[in-house]
Amino acid sequence: MDLQVVDGGNLGAYKVVDVTSGDVVYRCVRWDDAVLFALGCLSAKAADWVERKRVEAPKVSGRLIGAAHLYVLGRVYLLKGGEDFAVMSEFQDGVVYNVWWPGDGAVPRCTCEDYQRSVGLYGDDAITLHGRVVCKHILACALEILFPRKKEVISDGVASDRAEHACDAEAG
Ligand SMILES: [Zn+2]
């Protein structure tokens, strides 16, 4: 199922559209709600995970919604044989960020400006989830690891290894 979340225009409403049929499957007044509805259609568990993390880390809420949107759009790609993901920009076509997610449980990193800026922040200014600096691209990779959409590009070994580490990150 391919879904798209679109701004309904001057009514101030958002729509979730089935890309294949063109049918509007959901309407609501909040962007967050539309994205979470679309995510839930693809994976109820993924939507639960995002909801839980938003409660645990309200500062990261906007990034979690961005990550959910990237996941819905299928913009997260695990690069074959590597520890890298390519994540296409949420809103800028043609812009791609690289997320390095090492298999040994080390800290994931992203090439985006938001991440680069955030690693310099400390204390109350730090925007972290479980003590790790995260951007929406890293969170989108976490979603892809925990609830894979593109199983065909992930070998079994790599997938299970990464899922373990993603769960570690969740528990930590
Ligand atoms: Zn990023």
C-alpha cells in the first residue's frame, strides 16, 4: 500500500490518499494525526512506537512525525552490504542524507544540518532520545530497522543484527 499525506488546501485540512486508487482514506485537521494515521495503515506497531516515543521525549515529537512521514513515503534505503542508509529529504526532492548506523551498537550519525547542529548542544538544549542526538532521518532509520518495509534489500543476518541494536537503543 502506498499512501501520501497531502495538505487539503484552504480548508485547513489534511488528507491521506491511497496513491494507487487515488481514494482519500482519511481526513483530519492536524498534520501529525494524518501522518500517524498513514503510518498506522502500514504498521500498527510502528505507529504505537512513535506514539510512545512522543510521550517519552516531547522535544523529539516533531522529528518523530518527520520520521514517520519519511517511512510512509518509503524514503529510507538500507545500502547493500554496508552500515549506511540513504534517506531522501522529506520535502526537498533530490536531496539525500546519509545515515551511518554501525552494527556494533555505536551511535548513529547523519549528514543533515539538523543533526550537525544538534551534536553541539548540551544540557537542556540537547535534543536527544535515550541520551542520543537524533534527527528525523536517524529516527526514520530506526523505524525501518524495527519495522522493515523494504525487506528485499536487507539480508537476514543484517536485519536481525540491526533490529537487536535498535531494540537496545529503545531499552536504553
Ligand atoms: Zn538527519
